[in-house]
Amino acid sequence: METFVGVLVFVVVLLGSIALHEVGHMVPAKRFGVRVSQYMVGFGPTLWSRTRGETEYGVKALPLGGYVRLIGMYPTDEAVGAREPRGWWQRVAAGARAASAEEIRPGEDHRAFYRLSTPKKLVVMLGGPVMNLLIAVVLVLVAYVGIGVPVAGTTVASVSECIVAIDAPAGTTCSADDPAAPAAAAGVLPGDRLVSYDGVEVTSWAQVSGLIRESGDRTVTMVVERDGQQQDLSVTPVVAERPVVDEDGAAVTDESGELVTREVGFLGVGPTSVVERQSVGMALEVAASATWQTVQVVATLPQRVGALVETTFTGGERDRTSIVGPVGVGRFAGEIAAMDTEPVAVRAAGLLTTLAMLNLALFVFNLLPLPPLDGGHVVTALWEGARRQLSRLRGVVRTRPADSALLVPLAYTVFAVLGGVGLLLLYVDIVNPVRLG
């Protein structure tokens, strides 16, 4: 049941993200006077539609995107001074201009999209991706600030019985020859809440972990709260080889993927996990970091697609760094919702964070400077604006818009490539999925 709920939430948020993305295009277009003839969520056959004013609003069968139809997306033949087309490329561009011109009603040429100034075109085209960015930030704020995320608390959850070598296999048990862990020898018990260590008041597990590591093998006083009473314990950490951790407590690895280790103080205690609400600043920092990571993933997309093809046709297993499509993200949502070992709040925050990452992917991907993506229209508008400014500097009045229809053949090619990648992701997400666990 939980898996079904998680997938259902994913589908609803995905459709909502698509719908709001298109709202980001539609609202400024209407404000600037452009006639919007259609607002559709999905592609394929229309399941439902209603006409309000001059716009038809509807939902289509395939929830793989959406669109708003802005009249006059491409300038007319007269506007660009088009000549008789020669060759396939020019014929396709001419066909696109003709189809766009048919949508312009008599006397409405001033309401065509191509008539907008460059700044207004940029606002319309960037409205969709920016909407996805805002959705992502809101979801991260709800997850981190409203619900909270699991962090290591200051209460002891586990006490090691002995000191096990760093390279020992997982699940290794203590033997008679293994030395007792310092915490167990000092009488530390699960459930003890750490109050202070070596005279320093404890406020977080990361803090006490750093104090233990830096104390070496000195005997120090550790104050714990047990059954409502504070107790002073004398502990003597041992110097042991342990992984180096970063500020978030994650183990650091070198370029080859091997753990980076050093000799530090070791006590042998593990923390409980508690859900803590984070600050707005922390949530925004997480969103900014995730955005940059998404940019890096999109920048290396060709290599990642190549690796995916190799994995798919050689029978290899996908790792957690593999790119995934909507089906893969839907699986993640279902797995997160089905984690019975985690509190509902933790699962909810994880689900919202996953959906936020999906919106960040939509934000970054749509900004790629390729037609038919929003970034392709942005580049075209910038090019047109740059040409006009250059003409003004030369003292020449340029009235003709850029012939953006010339990019339509390229848009068809990009669409075909993206469609192929989408089908590949659909296939591998079903037959060889990436799993969180």
C-alpha cells in the first residue's frame, strides 16, 4: 500500500510540475498580449479539454510533458523576407513559417510571439524552467524546514564490545583475543545521552565525534545522562586507524575510490538517529548544491548515456550514479514510501526531496541551448537581440526578426535523439532498475 501511495504522489507531483511549468510560459505570454490558443498537459490523444476565453485547456493521454501554443512562434515569410526555398532544410523551415502564419488571425499580427521584444521573449521562455526551480526550492523547504531530516543525535544507540580492524568483513564478531572497546570498558550503555566530553558541552554528534578523534589516547571525563541522572565516566580512547570523515560525517575516499584513513582516538559508540528541522539557510544551501550537481550530471549526459548503453547491452548492473527516467524516479518514490524501518516523517521528507531533485533536473535540462527546449528559444532571442543592438551601434535600423524557423529541422533531430534516450531509459528502468537499497 505504501508503495502505491508513493508512486501516486510521484505521478501527481510530476503532473503538477508539468502543469506549473507551462503556466510559467503562459502567464507572461498573455500579459504581454500574445494569444495562447492551447494549454495542454501531456501529449497524444486529448482526454479532457475546456475552452475558456481564447484558450483551450486540456489533459492528454501521455504524461510525458506539456505545451502551450503561442500564436506566431515563427515569423512570417514577409517578416523575414523569405525567398523560394531550396533544399530540404529550407523547405522544412518554410513549412514551419506557413503553419505558424495560419494561426495568426486577420488583424492580430501584433499579438504574435515573434513580435515581442527580446526581454519579453526571455521572460516567456524562462518562465517554465524558473517555475520548476521554485517548485524544487519549495519542496526542499517543506522537507528540511517543515518536516526535518534524520541526523545523528547525542544519545548512544550502540556500544562496541571490542576493537575490530578497519578492514574486517562486515558482521565480524568479537573474539577472546580482541581488546575491549574503551566505551564498553568505561561502562557506557545504549540510551546514555552525552552531556559533555573532556569539559566541553556536547551539542551534536559531529562535535563529540571530533572531540573523541582529537583526544587521542588521553584519559578524559565524559558526562552522560542516564535515567534522568548525570554520571561522570572516565574513558580512555585508543588510537586506531579509522576513516577520515567530512563535515557531514560521510567517509572520504581518494581518486581511486579507496577509503582515506588516519590514526585517531576511538571510543566505540554509535549515535541514534533523530529527525531535526533544519534552518532555511541550510535548506537553500542544499537546493543550491543539488542544482550544481544536476548541472554537472547534465553536462556529462552524453558520456552517461554511452555508459548506460554499454551496461544495457553487456548485461552489467547499474549503480546509483546511473541516470534514470520518470519510471526510475517513480520506483525511488515507491521504495522510499515502503521503508517500514523509517518513521513516516523521514519517508515523507525523502519523497519530497526526490521530487525536488526531479524538478531541478527539469529546470537544468530545459535550459540546454538546443531547440525545441526552452534554452534553444532563449539562445535564439539573445541572438536576435544582439543583432539589433549591433545594428544600432552601426547606425542601421534593423526591423526584420531572426528567422527562428531555420532551427526547426535541428529541433526535429534533437527531438528524435531525446525520444530515443527516453525509450532507452524506459526500457532499462523496467528491466534493470537502479535501487536505493
